[in-house]
Amino acid sequence: MAGAELSCRTVFISDVHLGTRGCQAERLLDFIRDLDCERLYLVGDIVDGWKLRSGWCWPQAHNDVVQKILRLARKGVEVIYVPGNHDDRVRDFCGVHFGGVVVARDAIHEAADGRRYLVTHGDEFDGIVQHAKWLAFLGDYGYRALLSANTLFNRIRRRLGLRDWSLSAYVKTRVKNALQFIENFEAAVADEARRRGVDGVICGHIHKAEIRTIDGIVYMNDGDWVESCTALVEDHQGRFSIVSWNQPMARRLPALVPQAA
């Protein structure tokens, strides 16, 4: 992987949703091609099993993503697959290796600076997914409808020379109930990290990339590859940052987690 543009110690990606039309597989491929890392965490919802029965979409780019990840594993990159709610069937194979990829219910990641982080998709801390799955399916349908409208809108914006804009992200930041759901989710996963006796938590699920501290616990969400096209990366000093691959030129946000004293 000589000449890679993004060299780091660890990468975390989630919510790719291979098998759906909303998946930004081409941009993920572009990201992986420029990647040089020691460890790759797949933090759930990599393949969308919810779409298996209807509307399954699997173009060549989706197959290329799978092949590229397997190739990384063959070249010595440690690949850990932590399934989510959309690929929950994979949880039946925890502890099993597939082509060098190991499946785990969750994981504890030790950063280069010695701090430890719980790695989990996060759906187990979503009350709707756990206790009202029919409502989760309904919400998923509405979300996909929103994405379809957003895709058409962004095609027009690109023709006008404008940047992509996320309608669902706008809704999340403006609708009170959505904001409350996100806050409750973040607090719940932070509480679990505290219960496990670790320094922080790394998750996905809500498609909102973020790094912040919640009552002394570092909360990190790696976002998604449907809208924001973001990943969480750890450098060789144990500092974390969010990488966005949503535009032709990658934009790396500043590291937001200070090194341990």
C-alpha cells in the first residue's frame, strides 16, 4: 500500500448499507484505495439485510468494496467486524473468521496512548430497535424516501456547481424529537462505556459523525457511507479525528481527542 494518501493506525467505518441504492460504494472504494492502516473496524450495518426481501441492489461497486476489504485482510490488516441491526444475522457467527475478518459482538480497542474504548454498533441502546421493531422498519422506509428525494436534489446542486447538502441531517438538527433521541442514545452508550470501565465508546447507528466528551467519557461516532461518507481514524499517537470523503477532495477535521497526559 505504498504511496497511500491516508496513513493511520486504526480506521472505523459503519453504516455502509451495501445492498441498497443509497450506499455510496464508489466513494468508500476511493477512501479504501488511499488507506494505509494496521487495523480496520467494521462497526455494523455494513450489509443491509433488511433489504434482502425487497429492493435488493448489488452493483459491481458493492462487490468491489467486499473484495477490497478482504484484500486488506490478506495483506495483514487486522479486520474486526462488529455487526449492527441491519446485519444482525452475522452475530450468529461471533468468533468466526471469514477470509481473515473476525466477527465480534463488540470489542475493546486499546489506542496507541493506552486508553481503552468500547467498540459497538449501538443499536442495543436504541429503544425503538429493541422494543418496537415494526416502528424501526417504518422509520427506515421513511429515511430511504428522504434519501431518494435528497439524491435528486443534490444532482441539481452539482449541476449548479454547489456542494452536496443533507436533508436528513438538517431534519435531525431541527426537529426536537430527533435531537432528544440522539442525546438519549449518546448518553446511553456513554453510560455503558462507564459501566465497562473504559475511557470511551466508538459507535455508529445514528449516521451522525461526532467526537465529544460526555461526563468524562469520550463519545465517538464514525458516521455513515450513505450521506456523510465519514470515517473515524486514529493516528499513530492515539489521537482521533473524523475524515469526510463526501466531496471530490477529502476534508480531514482536526483531532478532537487530546492525548493522555
